[in-house]
Amino acid sequence: MQKDVKELTQKLQKNKKDLSIKKLFKTDPDRFSRFSKQAEELHLLYDYSRNLIDKEIFDGLMDIAEAARINDYAQRMFAGEKINWTEDRAVLHTALRDFSGGKIEVDGQDVMPEIVKAREKMKVFSEKVRSGEFKGSTGKKISTVVNIGIGGSDLGPRMAALALRAFSDGPRPVFVSNVDAADIIESLKGLDPETTLFLVASKTFTTQETITNALSARSWLTSALGEDAVEKHFVALSTNREEVERFGIDPENMFGFWDFVGGRYSLWSSIGLSLAISIGYENFESMLRGAEALDKHFLETEYSENIPVIMALIGFLYNNVYGFDTTAILPYSQYLERFPAYLQQGDMESNGKSVNRSGGPVDYHTGQIIWGEPGTNSQHSFFQLLHQGSRIIPADFIGYINPPERKGDHHDKLMANMFAQGEALAFGCTKEEAKKEMQDAGLSKEDIDMLLPHKVFRGNRPSSTLLFEELTPYTLGVLIALYEQKIFVQGILWDINSFDQWGVELGKKLASRILKKIGDAEVEGLDSSTSGLLAAYIKGKEI
Ligand code: F6P
């Protein structure tokens, strides 16, 4: 951490108090309005009143925000400065959702004209596929679009396509990511090569999983329709023209983006093509505009009212002052079923670092550990531990006042559960309350004595709630950008580079060495565990 941020954090650690959320609410009838924020332009109500903060802690967090000069760093990112210093790159996924008409320069070049051109190309192509003007090699309309990618080239479009299913009126999107053949085998079952379009999504176009799957898809297609069909059934979403050509995809069918767009931030680029084809370009653009609105809020709102800044600081407080290990992301929307998985890459690949800006080791925890599942299913799975486990796990609830479609009282029930869970986590259930409940139910004294300790909920478990007016492409854009900027702010607080990912390289390198060995090559220097496992695999392999 920068020196002054560290000192202010130590001050918070030193003055750490045993706050009771219940007492905080009792002593301050205005707590909800004090610690919540309605942002009309984002269609969002953010409630952070059920957190372990009081005015003094909140002010302490604001001092940290000031000391960290968050807005200066944000201005530098938005202006195209090369803030990803280990890769010597600008970080401009924000430019992809910029409709202001202004200039953004990297190395003295305005990048906006190229971005506008790329958006137009996506628009034209997605409309052609949707209308049937673009046809497969045998003249049939495309009915299924298979996105082959992994990591940021899969999680974003997959999550968003699921989230916006209710808006889909185009070809069906299918996603293949795992190098496990099961993924492509099962995904292609029942598909018709004549009406299937493959989007090979890979920023580098060298990723083992994606190229392996793309080659299998290619042979599935050519064995049915012949080599010439590739041109009409394969499109590349990439920054690497050379590799795209080498694969055999016509560069005309390549949708480019740039090295200033990180993989996990690439949904806003041509990597979102499967989504644009599924929901239509207008809806896709609306998602970009929601993200743009969040960016504006982030840049222009003072810290004490700034939602991503507050979210980042609360996460920081739990990580670095209270020492809570993990954070649960709990969308009360089936549409957001892949949101926690998407966020795992966004957050943990960005901030899972232990080297600071000066190249030295950090001596504090970085990176929030994110996990979660949609409610109400998660209530019947891990909520026991959230309510009564020995660890405190702060949670983010995400819900919508209006779902895309109402059916009976489903949504009221869903939301009642969401509100109730936050309430139960915060306020728990005392011994007296639990006892009275059992007495009212007519339980014997012996049963009450035996059950009582198990029926008590200590409460005081913090959570925040993001309550959107409705689930639309626009509010999905807001939600994603909100977490992106939260991650960015935390990277500044922890003084790390949130935009590289060297930590994924070693495993890739070792896997290719081991693959050579499976292919009978002589490989030196394997440890006895790896070579023992490998020997068992090679011996037992059925060919
Ligand atoms: O997992 C590492 C990573 O580099 C991610 O950052 C990226 O999203 C993913 O691999 C896929 O990379 P590509 O789009 O180049 O295939």
C-alpha cells in the first residue's frame, strides 16, 4: 500500500471496535438513508447500511480514498495512459462504451474512430445473421451461434447471454470452453452444420483450449459440408490477424479489438458478438450505454456518494481490517446464474497479486475471494454456514424490483427471501426469541433446553444489497461496470497491477511439457509425484 494509505489502514485496525449492527440500527433511526444511495441514472438503489461501519469508520474509509488518489488514477486510465506497466499497455475497455464523441489517445493516436468502426461492423454483421441475409454455405439461415473461447473470451458473453435470455430473439447462442472433449461433443449434439456459425473468440488466438476446440469444430463442419464451407461458418474475434489467417479464417471474417482491452474486460468488444447476434445490436449497445453511465458516475461523483468506491472500500475494510476471508455474491435472479463465475475471473484474476507497484512483496492480503450461487437455491445449500458457521462471510445481494416477466407471485416470493436473508444475517435471532418461539410451538422444557443453543443466530453478519429497477441490457451494463470499477479501486488501494495475469502462465507452460511426455518425448526434471501420476495415466490409457 502507499505509505499514507497504509497508515490510515493501521489507524482503522488499531481503533477496530466490536460494532453491533442491531445496535447501530436502534441508535440511529436514519441509518438506512444515511448508508444507502439511490442513483436514478443507474436505475439502482444501493443499500450498505447492514455493514460493520459507523460514521467514524466510514469517514476513515473516505480518508483512505482521498489518500489513495482514486480519481487521479481513474482519470489516467480513462485517458489511455499505460497503467498496465508490466505489459506496457493502456487499459481502455472503458473506451469501448464511450459514446461521448471525444478523443482518447494512445501513443498519440486517437483510438475512437477504430472503435466506432468496429461497433459498426458488429452491428452490420449481427443484423445480417439475424435477418438471414448472411447464409451458411448451403444457403440456409443461421439458427445457432457457437462461441468457442475460454476465460474472458467465454465467461462474459456466456454470462450476459444467459442474463439477457429474455431479450433473445435471434439465433441460439451456445458456448464451448473446456478442452475436455465432453464440452464440444455435448454442445454439438443435435446441431445442424448447415445452420451453425462458429465464432472463435480468442484475444491471442493461441490459447490451447480454444484452438483445440476450434479445430474439432472445423473437422465436424468440413466432414459434413467440405473444406469450402469454412468461410461461411467460421468467424474470428481476435487481436491476432496472423494467427487467424493461419487457422484458415478469412481476415474479412475477423472482428478485431486491441491490446488495450484485457481479456476479462472484453465483453464490450467484438468478444460480445454472440450476444449481439442473440439479442440484437440495439440491445447490445444499450448494455454499453449502461456501463458508460456507471463510468460517468464513477468519474464524477464524490467518494462518499460513489457506489463503486464505497463497495471497494467496504471490501477493503473486511479484507484488511476485519480479516474476513471471502465474499459471497448472491444474485436473486436465475438469469444471473453465471454472474458469480464471471466475477471470479474479473476479481481474482485482476487482484490476485502479491507484488506491489515498486516490484516488492506486499505484506497484507490483496484480492477478494469471490464465490456464490443464485438465490434461492443457495439458501438450501451453503446458507447454513453463512448464518451459523464460525466464520463471517460478507455478502452482496443483487435483485430486481421488476423481472423481465412476472408469473403469479414467484417474484414476490423470490424478493421476500432476498430481503429476509439480509435481515437474518444482520439481526439474527436471540436466545429469548428462539425460546419464545419454541414455547409458543408447545415444545417441552427438556427439548427447549437441548435445542436452544442450536436455534440461536448470532447475527451481526454484514451484507450489502444492489436493488435495480429491472433487469435490462442497460442495467446489466451498469452491474458489470460497477464491479469492474470496484476491482479497479481495490487495485489502487492494494498498490498492485490489476490488469496483468502472469499467474496463469506457469501452469500452461508445465502442461505443455507434460503433454510432450504423454506423446512419448523425453522430458527431464519431473518430480516423483508428477512422473508417478503420469506413468499411471500412460499405462492405463486406452487407445
Ligand atoms: O486465463 C488466462 C487468460 O489469458 C485470460 O486472461 C483470458 O481471458 C483467457 O486466458 C483467454 O485468452 P484468449 O482470449 O487470448 O484466448
